[in-house]
Amino acid sequence: MTGKILISACLMGQPVRYNGSAKPLLHEAVTRWREEGRLVVFCPELAGGFSVPRPPAEIERALDGRDVLDGSARVVEPSGRDVSQGFIEGARRALDVARANGCRHALLIDGSPSCGSGFLYDGSFSGTRHQGEGVTAAYLRRHGISVFSHAEIDRLVKALEDEEAGPK
């Protein structure tokens, strides 16, 4: 067995999303990894101090998590309240948990201002998407953890198979 995989708690059926819902990822690989004890279930927003339910949050001005980490963008609620520090703290804790558990990969829910790795919402709270990554996804990548969205699970399966096969 190779290393463990950090996975968004909402993908494991935990009702931790801002509105108290989950987004369970039903895939045979997730079932197998759970049975093998390879999954490290984590929600960076809860780790960052947020409750369930909570107001939705988006990264302003169609920017992304890299910009938040660099201080040139904020994560805001519809009221305009800046919640960036909670998102940054959740990202730091995600990296700590990943490292403590030997996770080299993360499987995260796309669209989230924390976990999005392919797309985000643009900060207008209108449902408009744009390409980008959330704060946790950006932070993990900066520190050498490969990040896959829930829509890329087959790519993660392939990456793990290649790792386990070793050099050719």
C-alpha cells in the first residue's frame, strides 16, 4: 500500500458544506481506499473555525486561492465580511494533517473557495464560474501535495497505479 490520500469530508458524505449538505463521491476507488484505511477525511473550513451552516463565501474579483495566500484577494461572504484568515488557517491545518499522515495526494471537491482545484465562483454570488483553485488547494500544491478534483478521480487512480508499479 502506498501513501494515504487527504479527502474532502463532504465527499465522504459528511454534512459539512456551508449549507449543511454533503456531496458524497460514489466511486469504487473511494470504497476500496476507505477499506484499505488510506483516506484521511478533512474539512479545511471546519478546521479554520467555521460552523455548519455558515454563509456562503467566494474569492472576490474572479481571483483565486493563490491570490488570497499572496494577500492580493480576499474570501468574502455576501455581506462583504472578510473571512480570509479562516480559510488560510484551514489550509495550514490541511497541510499539517496531510504531512502527519503521509498524504502525497489530495482529492478535493471542486468549486469550493477552499478545495476547488479546477473552478471557483467569481465572487459575485451569481453562480458564475471561472478557472482557478481555492485556498487549500493552492496551499497544498505549493507544498508538494498533488491535488485532484472529485471530477478527476480517474486521473488520481492512474497516478496511484503508476506510483505503485514503480519505475519502468
